[in-house]
Amino acid sequence: MSTSLLRAVRAEWTKLRSVRSTGVALLATIALTVLIGLLTAEGGHTSYGGPPVVDSFAFVHRPLAGDGTVTTKVAAQSDSGPWAKAGVMLKSGTGGVSPEVALMVTPGHGIRMQVDGKRELTWPDGGAAPYWLRLTRSAHRVTGAVSADGRAWRTVGTVTDGGLPATCEAGVFVASPDVATSHWAGPGKVVGAARRTTGRAVFEHLTAGAAAGVDAADAGAGGAATGTSSGAQAADGGWQLTDVAQPDLPAGPLSNRPQTPGTVHAGGGALTVTGSGDLGSLGVGGIGTEALDDTIASALSGVEIALFAVIALGVLAVTSEYRTRTIRTTFTVCPRRGRVLAAKAVVLAAGVFAAGLVACAVSFVVASPVQRRNGYGPPLFPERSLADPLVLRAVVGTAGFLALVALLSLGVGVLVRRTAGAVILLFTLLVVIPLVASITSVGAGLWVGRLTPVAGAAIRQTRPMFQDATGPWSGLAVLAGYTAATLGAAFWVQRRRDA
């Protein structure tokens, strides 16, 4: 930064901080952001409304006495939903919510190992099928392992087999939960529903016995298991299909009770199994996660009201000088008008960004305990701090959003040169048009949220929601484009007209 520009920045900073309205606007930005964020947190409540544990699926199994191993290759899995599950299992019996250890693949959430549906381990390098899976019980401990080729194995984790009897059931399972869907039924009206799904997986080289790969009843040997309903008995090898479901599980969209009986078909050296239902508990295995709210964005919702103070500050930073004619003195001291505008932009953006950073950080810290008290807590909503990357991005990005709005307001102020006209224009663009569009047409609301400067507010988002008009960074890029174009026009106009 050149010496002359530094002097211009210093002069603009002196002018800006000497005006009482500057401090008022920055304090209003902080106060409004924190107050609205706190009120939003106080008014928000949530509850799960489903069973504490879901344990229902199609299970192809046979007894396993003592220590031993169950191994299979999940050769293929249909993408019936991101949380569909297929894998190997050791279970105390065939009743729902009985002790079990499972290792599974999912279409959208990698490889996971569950203990009684309440504890979950993840394998960070895993993806979707095909994968080899293995569970090995030894001395009251169960080890899960995965392999891409059936030769080189990597351990997912080792857990205690608490509750598994000396002789348990070993085999493969398929589950596919209902998928929650939501859509706009009209302006401001959201309709939710549950889409029924049935999972399908192809298992090859299924073995269960005293050691991996040593079993006289290899399901890949042909004709091992057949049937189309609960209790279908294998033609040989003792494999049996059971639809596992806890008897007290209520029907309904949150229950994930199996909607259709499981089926199993042997052919071509493989077992093809279909099934519905789910496996897990609140916050484990995806249970309850499809209806999550964006608590971080909610804590920062006050910036939508703080925009009023930011717009006023950005406009007054230049129109007040046009109104009092002191802009002539400014241009006399610093004839290079582009440098004057650049200095104003630097000072304004830095001041608003600093105030916005304080406002967003305080709002998050104040709102978080209130949200937890109202039900937004673990395990569905993990406790987060300002050091969390998602929180940090939202807080810093929202402060940047406010700074960009201030710069946009500065550019409009230069072009219009009238405080009232500039403020009305900006309020119309950033507040009135989005509000009118959202209450008159769903499509219009989405396009306005996508293509107008208000898209920058999407930087607060930390999880995808169906009603989002755009993504966080793409929305901020739209606002940055409008701001750059407006400031560019302001530079061009200011250099070619009289003060």
C-alpha cells in the first residue's frame, strides 16, 4: 500500500470514527445480531419422536458356537438410500433389540461397525460396495476387519461382545430405512413425508465357522439358502432367513419397521438378499439425522436484521459528505478520487468486518447453550466450539457477508448521492424483493435467493437443506460479484463528474 494511500486511509478512518452515527451503527450491528440470535434460540425446540433403538432387518444366519468368524464379500448393494445397510453380524438371537455386533457398508456413509445399535465405529477409508467384511469373536471380544480384495485385511475396531451367548447367530443382513422427504407445497408451506425403501445386496463367499474361510457350509458353494419370507429354511448348510423386528416397534414414518418381508435367492455362487428396516439408535446409523436443523445458521440469524444498520452505515459513509458538501474539501486534499473511494472502502470494510466478527462470535456463544437446553444437543447435535471448522467458516464468512453489504452500500451511495434514495434502493433489493418473492412464489423465492445480492447470506449454512436456494460459497460469490460491479461503476462515475 503506497504512502499516499495510507494517508488517505488514515484520513478516512479519522473522519469515520469522528461521526457519532458510525459508532451507533456498529454497536447496533452487534446488538441486533446477538439479540435476534438469542431470541431465535429461545423460540426453537426439537424432539426426536421415534423409538430409542431400531433393530429391524432381513437376517440370513446360522448358529456359531464359541469363538469363530463370519466373512463375506458384499459384491453389490443397491442405492435405496444413503443409510441403507448390508453386512455381517453376530447376534444373540433373532429377536429385536438383542445383543449384536454388526459390520456394514452403506451407499452414502462408508463402512461402519455397530455394537447393539448404540455405539458406532467408522472406517475413514471406506466407500460403497464391493468390499469384503469380517467379524471375528475371540475371548469375549469381537474384531471387525475390511478388505478390498479378500487378502489384505485392515481392522476397523475391536469391541467387547457383552451379551453374546456361547452360541450365537452369525450371518449377513440387509436393512433400508424410510427416506424422509420434504417439498414446498406453496409459499411458506413445507410438506414432509417418508418414502418407503427396500434394500438389496449381493453376498459372495459367505462363511461362518471356527476360522476365516474354513466352513463346510459355504453359501457360495451353491443352493445354500432359499426362501421369500421369515423363517425360510436353507436347502442345506443350516442357513435361515429371519425378518428381525422388535415386537413393540410402532408403525409409522419414524419407526422404520420393515414394510416388506425379506427375501433371499441363491444362484451363481452368490446370495441375493432384500430387506427393509434399519439398525441403530438416536444419532447412530443415521437414525434421526435426516430431520436435523442447522443450529449454527440459526444462531447467526440476527445478521438479517443487522443488515439495516450496515446498509445505513455504508450509505452515510459517502452521502453525508455529499450532503454537507465536505466532499469538495476531501477532493481538494486528495485530488485522486479513486484513491479516496478506495480508502473509504478499506476503512468501512475493516470496521464492519471487525464488528460483524464480534457479533457473530458472541451470538454463537450465547445461543448455543440455549439451543442445547431446548433439545438441540448430543448425540444428534454435537457440541461445537468456535474452533470447529464449520463454525469458524460460518462466523468469519458471515462477518465477510456484512462487510460486502457495507461495500455494496458505499458504491450505491456514490452512484445515487442521496441518503434516502440509496437506502430505499438497497432495502428494496436486499429486504423487500426477497420477502415478497418468498410469500408469493416458491420458484421466485428460490431464484431471488440464487441471483440477487441476498444470496450472500447463504454463507451461514453448515448443512444442506432442501429449501436452500444456493450453497454457502456460491452465494457469497454472487454478492461479491454485485459488490465489485457496483464499486467499479462508482469509481468510474466519481472520476468523471463534479463533486
